[in-house]
Amino acid sequence: MKRETDGKTGAGKPGPEKVGPRRGAGVATVYEALKRDILDMTIAPGDQLDETGLALRFGLSRTPIREALVKLVSEGLATTLPNRNTIVSAIDYAELPAYLDALMLMYRVTTRLAAERRSDADLLEIHARQLEFARAVDEADAIAMIERNRQFHLAIAEAGGNRYYIELFARLLNEGTRLLRLYYAIFEDHLPPQYVKEHEQIIEAIEAHDMRRADELGRQHAEQIIGQLKRFMSPTVGNELQLDD
């Protein structure tokens, strides 16, 4: 999954998903290409995202490059250092237990609250996001799966109507994008059908206003993701990930 980079520019060697030097490309093109490279570990944690090198790669001025980097920083995928250089954010494995504990809680509380407060319009939005996620799974497009999964769970959080939960969950999902990329890699990007059905079961509980079942399904959904990640990671890291139910 990881390809060679120069460790300085973050440009890497061009691959089939790379965007060549096109002068008409804009911020969105740069952002999407760099995000894919970061999630695929083509650009490794700690690699520098050099504006000059990236401008050469995309055939653009430094302004759209800088704007794309700002967006990546806002999502936690990149970090701006005191010297104003930007690097790919490190994955802090020491903080994983606390992160996964918070993620578990947000899966449960947002799903439960959505079951209590959802409207018919909320259900339509959740169903629409699920259809997009299922399509990405059918196409084995891991990057699309990550984004569609994020949109699905945020639609559930929004149905609950608590903006603090929405903002915290969005932050956690953003910070966990590379972990989710590892999760999909476990299945070689071909997610088993039962994991897609978990979303459908969550929707059914929300639709039925079944708060207790929604809470339980949120817990189970988070647990299977966390369990797969613990088995996938090194034994040292995995043994530290002890979460209470």
C-alpha cells in the first residue's frame, strides 16, 4: 500500500491515481489527490508537504496548494509546524486507547439519540448516505468508503440534534481516517456484506425509535471495527487497547 516518496516534498512517484501537471486544476483536485495519498500511506506520516514541490507536481501556483494544505490540516491529516512547514500528521499510537474509547461512546450516544429524535427528513438523509456507502463498497473504493461512512454516521449524529456531539464525532471521524483505511485493508478493500448490513440494522432501530437497540447496535458496530484493528496492529499496540463496555 505504501509507495516510495522522497521524504521531503510529499510528491512521491506518480501512480495511476496521481493527477499530472494540469494548469486548470484547482484546490479540490490537489486536496483530493493529497488526501488519497495520505490515506494510502503513499505519503507517510512525518513526510513534508512542500509547497514548491507540490506546485511542480500539479503544475499550479502555490496559492491553491496552500489552500489544499489548510483543509488537510483542518481534518487532522496534516500539521503545520512552528517554522510554517507542513507535514503529514503522525499516528499517535500511545493515544489510541483514549481515542477508541471516545469513538465507542460517540457511536453509541449518537445512534441512541437519533432513535429518540429523528424526523422523517432525517431518515431520508440517512438512507441516502447508506446507499452511497453501499455503492462504494460494491466498487471496492476504499477512499470513497471512508468518506461515505463518515457522512452516514454524521447524518445519524445530526438526526440527534446535539451540535456538541456532531462536532466531536466529526473530529473523531476525521482523526480516524487512516485507522479506517487500515481496517478496510484487512479485507483488501472488499468489505464483507455483513458489515454493510450492520448499517441497515442501525437504520431499522432508528426508524423504530428503539433507543436501547440503537445503543446496542452502535456498541457492536464500534466493537467489531476496534477488534479488527487490534488484531491487525502489532501485538504491543494491540495489547494496550483495553476498552470497557
